[in-house]
Amino acid sequence: MEALFENLSLGFETALSLQNLAYAFIGCLLGTLIGVLPGLGPSTTIAMLLPITYTLPPVSALIMLAGIYYGAQYGGSTTAILVNLPGESSSVVTAIDGYQMARRGRAGAALATAGLSSFMAGCFATLVLAAFAQPMSELAFEFGPAEYFSLMVLGLVGAVVLASGSLIKAIGMILLGLALGMVGTDVNSGVARYSFDIPELTDSINFVAVAMGLFGFAEILNNVEQREHRETFTNKVTHLFPSGEDFRRFLPAAVRGTALGTALGILPGGGATLSAFASYTLEKKISRRSEEFGKGAIEGVAGPEAANNAGAQTSFIPLLTLGIPSNVVMALMVGAMTIHNIQPGPQVMTSNPDLFWGLIASMWLGNAMLIVLNLPLIGLWVKLLKVPYRFLYPAILAFCCIGVYSINNNTFDVFMTVGFGVAGYVFARCGMEPAPLLLGFVLGPMMEENLRRALLLSRGDFSTLVTRPLSAGLLVATVLMVLVVALPAIRKTREDAFKEA
């Protein structure tokens, strides 16, 4: 316990520097902004901002990107409640009852419930992250190449199982991501693979081009095509402080949502969206007022909002302690760390303690900033909905192109980004999520490297993957996950969960 306090002291010393405070504020502000604007999510924004992180100190860059991620969970609830337009996918569930509360003149209570639930969940989840970081890192040192390979297999299968939509399509996207990850020069033989004599591909496909194309360009193309009408909330928001009855009803739901989101955020493929859906389903099943759900139940706002914020923050646990991204935003964080020559994993805690603990401490500060940014400035965020997309989207596209070009001063990267943008648009039209592709692209080279190391140490014996207890346990968990999701009842529950909204 004493060591934990010493580490947190170092973290707050790092996070409270003027520079890092400024970047935490910028991240929270941008997160709120893109959470409010429908069609722009944290994955899109982080992908677009990756080139900028080249010029920032590593600690400041990661603090800012983390602020964007959990800040978007706050901002997404504002438009979900006021105008029934979820700014972020995890806020889809919040819109069900939050918007109905606003229509009944209780917008202030709904917004306050969302903000307070998010704050409570974020603070608790960060505490869990701090408490489990050290034990998880110590466990990670027991991992060898075989264990890391098995863990990555579990992560990819988890991403498939917990992805919305068709399992077959998710598997296809994973395999495509793994294939794209093999492009480049083989680290062992030095031979170029699948580069088709294109010099730019011998160093592998540019991660920023893939991320920005799939989550920046493609999102904009999809949103331009939809041209959905956006109404603005004209009623004045009053009574921002919930009543005693509201507190009595929403606090238990927020506690349950926090616990559920904290657990699901750690799982491979979990995170904010899955946590929010699961929390809403749970609250609806156990409530004595189930008939109110869909008509303005305050529990339907508190539970999902607590769950999505807790899930967003505990998803950092596998990234920081094991070096394994549990969702697409964490995969982008891996890219940001790689940009600064930082290898994600347990060694970060010992080699970069100021980065590790500074990032954790910044999350407490960021949650406090977000309460101030969201509740008093509701009017400002609603006015942003009036910004015409015909001005917003061209500016974002220009920003993306400049950012990609600035990395290597190479127009090939810009063309590749456009290509992945078109591919992402086609994927969306076919109902195929790009997130599994990016996870496969990030984890593919790491899986290959660890498999080859394991085989090298075992003299080519594949049985090393099942004779080592920890590796065998992870593979058994993978098989069980596949078998469970194949059961008809579980498969139907999974499909219903993603259709709940």
C-alpha cells in the first residue's frame, strides 16, 4: 500500500505540471466536443491527431489522447439527452430514456444524473486501475512468448465475439487485419513480404494511414451520405441539481453500472459501448418499474452512463500492464506509444514510471475537469450543433491530409489514407465493423513475433503452447468463449443486446 501511495504521488507530481494539466484540459475539451458532434467519435479524433503527437512529449501526448477517449463518453450524453442524437456510440442507450426525460421537462435532472454518474464511475474505475496495475504488471513478467501469443489469440477472439453485427464478418475483418500486418520486411530474414516492389511498403503499411483512413475519412463519407436533419433544443435547461428522490433512484443504478463497466472494460473486445448496453439490459430486468424504461426512467440514464465511463477507463488496464489493446481506441494508443518508441507492456511501469503513473493520475484530474466542462456549459455545446457539416467536414479532411503527409513528407501515405477511407466506407455499407481489422493489424505482427520466438525456444515444437500451464489456460478460455457464444440462447442474447437501442 505504501508503494502505491508513492507511485500515485509521482503520478500527481507529473500530472499537475502546467504542461500536462494544459494537455489534459485540451483532451477533455476535445473529447467533449467530438462527443457532442454526431458522427465524430474518439477513434476518429485520436486517429486524426496521431501525427500531432510526434511533436509532443510522450506523457503529454498520452494524457491528451486518454482525455479525448473518456471525455467523449461525457459529451456524447449531452446531445443524446437533449436532441436524441447520440454523439458517441456508447450514448445510444442513454438516449432512450434521457431524451424522454428532456421531453417531459426534466432535461436538467437527466444531464446532472449523467454527469454525476460518469464522475463517480470514472473516479472508481481509475482507483481500480491504480490498484491492479502493480499486481497485473508483476503477473505479466511471468509471461513468455507462448503466453503472449495465447493472450493475443484470446484478445482477437474476444474482439470478434463482443463485436456488434455478424460473427462471420468480424472474423473476416480480423483475418484481413492480420494479413495487412504481414506486409513489410520480415524481421528475421530481412526479406520484403507482400510489398509488390513498392518501396514505401517495405517498412510495413503506415499505421496512421490505416487508422485515419478507416476512422477519419470513412466516417466523414458515411455522414455526408446520410445528411440527417439535426434539430436543436430550444427549451431552457433548468433544475440541474437532482432531487432527493432522483438521488435515491439513480445512485444504486450508478453503483451497479460502475461495477459492471469496470469488469467489462478489462475484457478483450470490451469497453464503453458493450458496458452501456449490458448495464441498460441489467437495469431493465431487475427494476420494479420496468414499464418506465423507454419513457424516461432515470435508472436508464444513470446505469449506462456510469458503465460506459468505467469501461472506458478500465480498458487501459490490459494496455498498460500487458501491452494488449482491448478495443480499437486502445489499439490507437499503442500506435501513439510506438510513435514515441515506447513498447507497451509491463516494462512501461519500470522504464517510464512518470508516464505510467502520470497517465493514471491525470484521469482523476480529467474527470473533475469534465464535470466543470459539461454541466455549466450545456448551452455552448448545444449551439455547436448548428455548425453546418458542409464547413466542418472539408476542414477535417484537409487536416487529415496535412497530418498524414507531415509524418514522412510522402504523398504515398496520403493516397494510402484515401484508399483505406474508401475501403472503410465500403465496409460500412456492407455492415462490417473496421475495429476488428485495426486490432488484427496491430496484434498480427506481435502474434507472429511471439509465436516464432516460442517455436525457436521449443525447437519447432507446437506443443509448447499447450504444455505451459498459463498458455494452455488462455487457449482453453479462448475455446470456451467460442463454444459459449455458439450456443443458440447465448447467440440470441448477444444479438438482442446490440438491438436494444
